[in-house]
Amino acid sequence: MLFELDKKNCLDKIDKSKIGSIDSEVKEICSLINSNENYYTTSSCSGRIVLLESNSSKKDESKWLFVSHSSTDFESISLKLESKSDVWLRQEGAILHVCCKTIQDAEKLINLVKSIGFKRAGMISVNNRFIVEIISSEHLCTPVMKNGKRIVSDEYFRVLIEEANKKMEKNKEKLQRLKETFK
């Protein structure tokens, strides 16, 4: 009964993410997971391409200059490449945190997501709740500005964006397989 109450309370909470809602690319997957009596999502992101302005390694001390949860293009992202600080181009894979009713449900979920291509999946909490973290392994992270000075050419920046888009496509394919598995 505690699991059901935790699930209800978690799913009824106001979304505290930067965008204030589940991003559209992962919304259906979360709904499918949440419709299963043995699971619910506690957080999610479908993956993203971002420009982060930062002189700190702390995420909450970074300024988001650009965010896209799908592929992007040179023109859209280069317009946001203005800063007096360091700027990093990042492509991050999907991440889902799923609370599982039992440790056996967690094990089943980990085996399932690994079988469809998610290499990074495991338990991150076993105290009060069984939380499985699922992370897509596609990732790109590189500085593009240092102290307000651009350190990459247009040509190389286009290559970086192309690579980030390829990784986003692989990420999207894994999410599609996950969606089909939960249907």
C-alpha cells in the first residue's frame, strides 16, 4: 500500500524542472511506465543539446543559453553563442528514474532496458524505494568559448552539431524501442 501512495503523491506533484513539464519526446514513455502498477517515473529527460555558460562545475551555477530536446541546426544554435564566460556544447542522452514496487521488478526493468540498448542502467536507491536509473550512453561535451572568446571555427562547430544530432537520433531510436516494449 505504501508503494501505491508514494506513486500517487509523486505523480500528483508539480513539475519542478526548468521547462516545467515533461518534455514531449519522453511524455508517452512516462505515461506507459506510469500506467504499469509496478512502476512510476520520478524524473525524466528525453536527451538534449545545450549550450551552457559556466565558469563553475556546478549545474545550478550555469546559465542555459540554448536547449533543444531534438536535433538542431547551425543557425539556431550559433545565434545563442554570445558570452563573456566559458561556453560548453553538450549533447546528453535520455535519462529516466523509475521507482519499482519490488527489487524483482527493478531487476526485470534493468534487464529489459539493457536488452534494448541502454548500456547504463542500475539501481541508485535501495533504502526506502527501489529506484532504477536508465541513461542512454550517447554523449558529447566540449568547450566552444573560453573567457568569452570563441575557440572553434564555424566549420568545426557545424561538425560538432552534426555529431550531436547523430547521437540524438540514436538516443531517439532507443526511446522508441523502450516505448514499443512498454506498449
